[in-house]
Amino acid sequence: MGDLLLALHLLGAVLWVGGMAFALFVLRPAAHEVLQPPERLALAQAAFRRFFLIVWHAMPIVLLTGWALFFLWHGGFSGARWNLHLMHLLGLIMGFIFLALFFGPWAAMRRAMAANDRPGAARALESIRKLVLMNLILGLIVVASSGFGRLAG
């Protein structure tokens, strides 16, 4: 059972963190190279709509399997190493940032796009980019701490 929980946990984390890296370091620069601003906004809206649907599934899987592993495999808070406590804290922060992003700038971008307010949509997209970058940095710290914690003890 622990192996299944760990596999689901890792798959969810890869989709979430990898998707953020792809959006920021691949899709955004490529869109700036070949598309005009109105098309970039439309592409960003379509891409984030799909990506956020994935995060809505990956985030609960990551959090729930993380808690299950925390308590079933590592003996709860008292038995867990420092890196698991760090992953837990950062995972919760990442979840809250995603919720703030989804119900804040993402909702504003969708409203602006529906009203054909390109400047408003661009401002919201910039806020989304900043929050995704913040979450990506936290996610990379989580990944690094999981590997470091295993070797460092």
C-alpha cells in the first residue's frame, strides 16, 4: 500500500511542479516569440484552463497521499524527519497559493477576457505568472529537500 501511495504522490507532484516549469520556461517564451499580445492572452487562457484542471486533481492527491505516508509510513509528526515536515509545510503553502491564484487573478483574467478587456487580462496574467513562479520555487525546494533528507538523515 505504501508503494502505491508514494507512486500517486510522486506522479501528482511531477504533474503539478513540472506543469509550472513548462508554463514558465517553455510555453511563455515560445508564445512571446511567435504570437502577438491578443493571441498570447488567448493561448495563456486556454493553457491555464487545462493546467488548472490538472492541478485541481493533482493537489488533493499530493496532499492526501502525503498525509497518508506521513502517518502510516513515517509514524506521524514525531517520527518524521525534518525534510518531511518541510515538505508538509511547503505543500500546504503551495495549496493556499494555488487557491489564491485560482480565485483571484485567474478569475479576474477570465472576466477580463470575457469583457474583451485586454489590459486587464494582461495584468491578471502577470499576477498569475508571479504566483506560479512562487509555487514553482516552493515545489523545487520540496523536491530538493526530499532527496537531501534521505541522504542527510
